[in-house]
Amino acid sequence: MRLSPIYEQKLAEVKQEGIQEGIQVERRNLIENLLRVRFGSLNAELRVITEALLTLSPQEFTPLLLQLSREELLERFL
């Protein structure tokens, strides 16, 4: 059975969206875990900067999370 080209295209789009959503979830988990390890817990301020950090690539946000203090992170991203 052959699927219509439109259906195949839509299926590919939905699959790609799912992949991108999965990548975002994993990045969020990585950022939140690094923040917890460094600072013990995630307060409201750290949760807010998570959103800003998600706009960066892992190569960009990893050194920031490992090197900057809580205050420096908040100053930079709030």
C-alpha cells in the first residue's frame, strides 16, 4: 500500500517536530541537573534562567553553568 505524498510529508513533519521536542526536553533536563548539582536546588530565579539557557547550544551553556556563580548567572540572564 502506497501512502499519498501529502500524508508522507505530514508524517515526516510530525516526526521531525517530535525529535526537536525530545531534544529540548533533554537539554532542559541537562541544564536543570547541572544547576541542581552546582547550587543544591532550583529556585524560581534559576528556573527562569533555564529558559534563556535553552536558547544556547550545549557548547555555549555548559561552560557557563560550570564556571559562573549563581549571582553571575542571574545577572547575565535575568
